[in-house]
Amino acid sequence: MSELHDECGVIGLYSTDTSVDIVEETYLSLYALQHRGQVGAGIAVNQNGTIRYYKDHGMIPEALPEKELARLGNGRIALGHVKYSSGGTQVDHENLAPLVMRYIKGQLALCLNGALTNYHELREELHQGAAIFQSNGDTEIIAYLIASARINASTIEEAVQQAVKKLKGAYAIALMSPSKLIGVRDPMGIRPLCYGKIGTSYVIASESCVFDSMGGEFIRDIEPGEMLVIDDEGVHSYRENCGGKTAICMFEYIFFSRPDSVINGVSVNLSRQRAGRLLAQQHPVEADVVCGVPDCGIESAIGYAMESGILYATGLIKNKYIGRAFNNRKRNSEYLMRIKLNALKNNVNGKRVIVIDDSIVKGKTSRHIVSLLRQAGASEVHMRIASPPFRCPCYLNSDTTSKENLIAATKTTEEICAYMGADSLGFLSVESLKELAKESNLSFCDACFTGNYPLDVSDTSREDKYSKKIES
Ligand code: SF4
């Protein structure tokens, strides 16, 4: 139960059959990405070049009520987005996606998962050209760059390729022109993006679990740097930005993605189980049961149990029915945490418990978990973490935590263990990370554990990014 928040999720559908209810298909598919963002959701549909959209705060059912979706009508191309908070700030309505804009060639809709590391530079450049922004997000910058490039470019593909050449950072983009659906993944492949089919629709999505949950067919990952264009002529791949050094986000395997997704040829579920097995080898301890912190610690706990031979048991129950409104309540956080997570007394009372979580960010949740297990009667609580100490902020996703908030940036393992009140604490070693996705021949980003950022992050203070909005 990481204190790190999820990423955003993007989806785009192109139907070859006009009888398909594409809004309904997008709405249902979006549910498979709900874990990537719960702050807002939106859908845009394109009917012969006219784009209608609806977006609002909250989880999908709350943000996208039936009566609003009915007003969107139907079409052959659609985009969907689930949003997580950028920079930990409250998300204004104009920062929700899809972003729909009118420009010289008609309408354009766009949604993004990722974060630009040259946001300030690009925004300043556009400001100097008298650009007027509605939002303070990266999506609008990208839309502006595409619209500007389109003035001289002969096709939307050319305009997108020119625009993305100016971007630095992590991005998985789904965009819709009057007649095309386009997906673009950053050259390092930091954020995931794949494509497949659902019925007669071609689909671009953040994760492959979309295809399983809709009874569709996963075709392949969009390659780092690749642009995929879907139109009436079929699927076209543009690879002129492919072939460079990759930096696939390791945290997709540890936390962001759903366990039933396969990213870059690596099963997220198997990757987490492998982390659990490695933890058991690196930090063995005598105990009666192993339990996982829902949701992302579960698979690693199963791996730990398999490797150690210690019984796996459900030790913690997560309340799955909590939405944004609950998270915004002004109660003390201890109280809220108790409602979100509870210990299962029958399985831990009088037992020596190993509890596995995916990561520790601030440490407060881990401390609460140890306390819950002790109150439920656990005689010993040994915390094991299926990732190395999280020491450095990530500037490449939508929710950047500052270094002061990272407990492992300032405390040793022993100090963190004492703070949590656990009997012992063990992290996965940094060297083990390469084992988690060993089937892939791509290179990975592990900067939040090592500080080795794959690109320049000196222009990336999210706080500055948002205060800049007020100044301007
Ligand atoms: S710094 Fe961490 S969370 Fe950010 S992209 Fe790299 S591995 Fe992923």
C-alpha cells in the first residue's frame, strides 16, 4: 500500500464498424485502468471531425455519469483518461483530460501519462509567442506544440513527430485528430503504452490488462520512440525516434501496473513474485505466516511464501470502496488509515508475522501497518519491502514527492525499522532489480532507488511548475 500515487491511464479506440457504441466501449475499457488514477476521468468522442467530451473529478462511475455519456453521441474514434494528482496538488477541472482544443485544422483531443522534464523551458518559449494557457499541465504544452507544427506540416503525423522532438521526459500520448488515432511513446519508453484489438476496434492503452478485461487481443507494446497511427487504411508505425537508450520505469513492475498486465514482455505478476522470492533469500527470518499489504504487496508475499516454505495468509483487509471524496475528508489521517486497512485477527493473533509491502515512501503507512498487526495480536512483526529504499524523488511521473518526504533519504534501515516499531526490516537489494524483468532486453530506470536519472532533471521542480502558473 504504497504512499506513492498511481500514474495516469490513457486509452484510445478506433472502430472500423460504425455500429459499435464506442463511448460504451471506451467507458468499460477505462475501468481496467482505474488503478492508475482516481482523481478524475474523461472521455472524448470524434464524430466526423466533431469532438464532444465530458470529464470530471472522481472515480469513473462518479466522474462519468450515464446521462453525460449519452449526450456524447457516437463516433468512430474515442479517447479515455484516468487522472492522478500532479505534484500532489488539487487538480483543477482544466487539468483533467482528454484536453480538447480547436486549431487551424479543426479539433484535436489529447491525453497523457507522464511528465515533461523541460516543462518550464517549453512553456516560457510558448509564452513568448503569446500562447494563452487554460491549464498548468504538460498536456496543453504538447497540444500547443502539435498545433504550431501543423501550420507548416503537411500531415498530422508530421506535426506530431516535429512536436515530440521538442519534448524531454516521460510520455505516453494518445491523441485524436479529425480522422486518426495516434499513440506516441517517449524514446526511452519510460511510461508504458501498447496496442491491440477489442472486437472490431483498434485500441491504444497504457496497459495490456485492458485487452484481457474486455475479451480483446493484446498485439504488442508500442516501442520506445514509436508513433502508431490508426486510420481507415490500417495501422502505420513510425520509428524514426526508436533505437536509442531505454529507461523503462522499474516502478511499473513494483507498483504502478496491474499484476495481470504484461509490460515490455514481462508479466507484472511474475515480476512481483520474483521480488518476493529474492526477498526471502536476502532477508530470511523464522515466522509462522507471511502476509502481503494489499494490493501490490500480495504477489510478492506469495513469492516469499513459496521460496521460504512459510505459510501464506491474509493478514490485512483493504476497504476497496473508498473514493476521492473519502480521501478529501478533513479527519486525522490515523483514523482514515484504519478505515482503509484492517488486520485479520484470526490469521495473525499469537503469530510471528512477516508482512510484505511494495515500497516505503514516507513511512507513515508502514508504521500504521505494524501497529495494526500488533493490536491484532501478532507476537512479532517483520517488515519486508519488495523494492530497495526509495531515496530520490521521481520527476518522470505525475506525482513527484520531494526528497524531504522520503524516509529512506534521511534514515538508515535500522532507524526506519525503529520508527515503524517492527522487529526487523529488510529491503530488496538494488542489484536484484535487474532480475525482476530479466526477460526484457531493454534498460530500466531505477533512479528513485539510485539517483541515476536517465535524463536531465534540473528543470523539474513540480512546486515551481505550479507557482509559475500564479506568477504568469
Ligand atoms: S525514478 Fe523511479 S518511479 Fe520514476 S521513472 Fe524512474 S523508476 Fe520510475
